[in-house]
Amino acid sequence: MQITWLGHSCFLFEDSKGTKLLTDPFDTTVGYELYKGNPDIVTISHNHFDHNYTKNLNDNCKIISKVGMSNFNDVYIKGIPSYHDKNKGEKRGDNLIFLYKMDGYSLCHLGDLGHTLTNNDIETIGTVDILFIPVGGNYTIDGKEASEIAKKINPKIIFPMHYKTSKVFLPLDGVETFLMNMKNASKIDNNTLIIDDIINESLSVKILNYV
């Protein structure tokens, strides 16, 4: 499968059958270029402008923004409830954690998670091959908290997201604190990574380069 970072918390997953899944599309105010493709599926973790912009997407795509199970063309999706803050949503509302099964890989996108995860949460998430985790703080967990959660989930590959770059205007921290608390990180020269074999890594952080 192919994983492409489009900026912020927005990724495009494409499996070997050509099915395209888009996560948390943002609007023009974030700073990154809008995605103008035609995904088959879109998942939305919560209804904030930098995660739910679907206006320019085709009318035929399946939009998933609720708790529960979905299945589309052998892509299995599960939405799990969580919160956007440490006060059970009182400040910023609810957040959905999404689990995906594509091409035999288990993926987990934490959306704008704003709190630490309990042991029950970790058990519900289960085994994860590829984790997408916010690290920029302010609106979400920060880099240190993200590192602790990532180690609890214990995926094979980790993609940090929702952090400050030269493109984004939101008041976020950079990725540095997260990286300082993780031991195995590498930068990828572009914004796409292809995974087509057994993943033999553990807690391997991949920094995609927005282009």
C-alpha cells in the first residue's frame, strides 16, 4: 500500500486494488495545498475546519464520521470514541480514533487526541502496524505525551502529524520534542512511502517531507 502525507493530519492511503482513503481533510486556512483528488473513502475525526473540509471532494466518496464499523471494497474501518481535550470533551468536544485494515496491515489514526489513553483504550485499539499520532500540543497531546502513548500502543511504524512546519499557521509545536523521546527516527525525502512487504521494524518513526 501507498501512504502519502498531504499535510497536518491528512493522509491518503491507497491499497493494492486502487482503493483510496483520505483522512481529516483541511480547508484553505491551514497553509497546505488542498487535496483535489477523488478518494473512495474519507474519515473525519471531528468537525473542526482543519479536519473536516469535504466541499471540493466528489459526491460519490463515502464519508465516515461516527463510531462503529464500516467496510468498503475490503477496507475495514472502525471508529472509536475519544476526546479532543483532557476534560472529556468539555473544552473542544469529541474525537474519533480510526482503525483501518488495508492490504493486511492494521493502521490507527488518532485524530486530534487530547488526552492520554487508558489500558482499556490500548486494549480496544489492539495490535497496530502503522500509527498516525498528533504531536504538536496546544490543541492535542504534546510531543512527550505522544511518545508515551506511542510506546504503549507499540506499533511497527509511526507517522507523527499535526505539528508546526513552515507551511502551517496554527500555533503548534514542532516535531522535535516527540523525536527526542523516541529512539528510532528517519526522514523520508518525499511525502510518500510504499509498504509492500512484512514490516520488520518496531517503533520506527518516519518523518515524511511535505512537497
